[in-house]
Amino acid sequence: MTDKNAAAPVESMSFEDALRELEGIVETLEQGRGSLDDAIAAYERGAALKKHCQKKLEEARLKVEKIKLDESGQPSGTTEFDA
């Protein structure tokens, strides 16, 4: 993994960066490059990235659900969102 984010803490990554790194890990694992130890480490990092992406998607889904609509169905504001 030579990605610039490979050493970045997963929790601080944006969804897009985490997904990009996860895609790179999947590609590397599918091609069978590297040692077994590297593959295990990549798999573990990939699992953490997947969990992080799922969390970010769920947060986004909840935010969208919190958008208030007026009587005509137009957005009229938001309600508070607690993660």
C-alpha cells in the first residue's frame, strides 16, 4: 500500500479518501501481490475502512432524514442531528 492515506488514522479520513484506499486494498488483494503478512495487514485495514465508510453513510442518511419539508414538499430547514 503506497497510498498517501495508508498511515492516516481511519477515523479522521473523509468518506471519499477511505473509499479510495479501500478500493486500492481490494485491488491489491485480488491481484495477490505482496506477502501473507502484508495481505493480513491490508485486510485488517480494509475492514476498518469499510466500517468507517458504513458509519459515514449512516450519518449522511440520518442527516437527510432530518431535513424538514413544508406543506408543498419543499425543504424548509433541518432538525438537530445527534450522531
